[in-house]
Amino acid sequence: MDRDSRKGARAEREARRYGPDTIEAGIREWVRDLIESIVEEELEATLGARPSERVGCARQGYRHGHRQRSLTTSLGATTIGMPRARLQQADGSTTEWQSRTVRRYQRRTQRVDEAVLGVYLSGANTRRVKGALAPLLRGGPLSKDAVSRLVGRLAEDFKRWRERDLAKDDVRYVFMDGWYPKVRLGKRRVRVPVLITLGVRRDGKRVVLDMQLAGDESTAAWRGVVEDLVRRHMGRPALAVIDGNPGLAAALREQWPGLPIQRCTTHKLRNLEAKAPAHLREELAEDYRRMIYAKDREAVCAGRAAFRKKWQLRCPSVVESLDEAGDDLFTFTAFPPSQWKALRTTNALERVNQEFRRRTKTQASLPSQDAVLLLLFGLLRSGRITLRRLEGWKDMPAEAAQQDPKARTVNNVYRQRKASNVANQRKAA
């Protein structure tokens, strides 16, 4: 049967399945033709010859007909004509050709599989998955075993991802934070912490390095995360940006003494606002941003002194909270100004968390702890979470090493000014 005859037979079958011709039917026909064309080109490249072309010893094998394959795409189930061929081996034997475009036993495209996994991991059973994705599957087969295989492959891929070697990533900066999604444990809905580590490579690309579930955000839990990164050959970073969790800071400095740590300035502002009366919070936020977003380190230093002086009189608890963060709130000033915007906060991690919340916002909770990690990993693998390069990445340190302790940071400038003021007061006395 030639190609035109096969297309005619398929059109008749689809007319019976989907009803009269529609826009979707035309698009399905176009997609089917495109897939068949890609597979044909792949086979021609493998054989080294087009159908019936005589190329002598350059030919690597011979065609022997077609077989019908059912494939579910994002436009529904369709039937494609898969070419068949035998490839010649060096010992004179032959083997059956296998396409890399449409793999052996593949029944759905990756996009359909990701949709099935997303709905299933969100807590739906197979029957509800088929109901929810009926417009997508459009009669395509989906059994319990097929869903189980998809989940099993995803779990295996996640395990390999979590064990991958990190030496080649050449990580310079790390962003670390905990996120608390709701999960059903028994008959209760509880929040469990997911500890996420985001790295920045030498070329400025952001990449998720690790995701782990923990009982809490204690020093022991974060120590396990840091030790696991070291076991996978991640070198000492030049900077760690964190949300201010004391357990995380302790774990980092246990592993890498003297590691520069930047406290998230956004998290600290929330802490300061919680210490101030409601009618002063807007003014407090304005003064804080004027200090943090000053144009250079000298201006940041002057803003820090002015902020402490003003709010020590108006609300001493605000200054106590600011001093709790200490110099770690201003570590970003030791790095190139072009990177300050990216290094002040853990907002880079919020992009990952935001996409996950968007996918699960209609649910009260997820069905299990494993579903949290698998669903998040599925989003990463599918490319639905895109992370931009770090601003100012071209000014990245040449080596991922500790910053020079003698660098003229805002912390050193602030301490020098404070010492000078104390000395002047003693002289005046």
C-alpha cells in the first residue's frame, strides 16, 4: 500500500472516530505527516540512500515495508506509518532498525506523558486522569500499568539526577532555602519542608542542584544537604545566599569555615516590619530600601549608620533585629556592583517555588511526600521552569574561592567609621 493509500485509510478511520472534518483533524494530519517525514529522513540518513536509490557499497541496509503505529500526541491519538529496515552488520548479519525519533514501544509523546504524570502525582487515580485529560488523549490507551511505568521511570530518573556528579557544573554561588508545601500524612494535612539548593555556574546559568525532604530546617538537616553536595564533588562556593535560617548558616560554616554568607534582604525586611508598629511600617520600609539599594558601598555604609541612629530612638526592637543579621546582611557589597541585584535576595529560588504553587494551587494538599519531589522534578525536566542567567555573570570571580578578607566591603568601612567615632568621642572627653 503506497503512502497516499495509507493516508486515505487513516482519514476514513479518524472520520469515524472523531466525526466530520474539523480544524483539529487538519492539524493532526499535518502533525502526522511531519512525524513521518522526520522518521523517513532519519532512516535515509542511517541507510545512506533514499528509496530505490543505487549507491553501491555506501548503502548500510534495505527497507522492507511499513507497519502501523498508534501514537498519542497533544492533539489526540493518531496512526503513523513507521518504515521498517534491516541494517547490515560488520560480520555480515543484519539487525532491525530502531528509530530514535519514535522509540520502540512508545505510545505517547513526552508532553502527554508529563501531563499524565502531573495529574496523577497531584492525587488523581487512573480513571480520573483519563477523565481530566480526555480532550488530550482523545481515545488514546492509558492503563494502570502504563501510569505505573511512567511513575517508575520518573522515580528512577530522579534518583539518578540526585546522584549526578556536580564537579562539571563549576558552581560559584549557591542559593539555599526551605519551602513548605502541604502533604497528606495519614488523615492529616501537614506542611513538610523541602530543602532546595540552586547553584550559579561560571557561565552565569542557574541550575537546581538538589531537592530534599526533611523533618525540619535544623542544623542537622541542612548539614545533611551540604555533606551530600560535597559528596557529589561540588567545590567550595564563593558565596552562599540564604534566608537567615540559623541552622543553615551553621551547617555551611561547619563545612566551609569563613564562607561569605549573604542574608536575604527581603526576608530581613519582613522581620523588621514585624517589630514595628503598623503606622511606622511604610516609613521603615522606605528607610530600609534606601539603605540596601544605595548606589555604592559608601552610600550603603552611610545609610546603615543613619538607619540605626533613627530607629534606635523610634523603635529599638527594629535595631535589635537588624543587628541580629549583622554584617551578613551586607556581604553583597564585596562583589561586583553589577551582581548586587541578584545577590541581595533568594528571589531566584522563588521562581521555582512559584511555578510549583501555580501547578498545585487548586489542591488542598498533595497525596504523599514522594509526590512533592517527583512533581517538582517533573517540572524541571520538562523545561517548564526556566531560569535566567545571573545578572552581571561576566564579572564572576575567576575562582570559586573565599573572598579576600581584606576586601574593602561595607562591613569593614562601617567598622572603621564606628571605631573612628569612638576614638573622637574619647578625645573630646
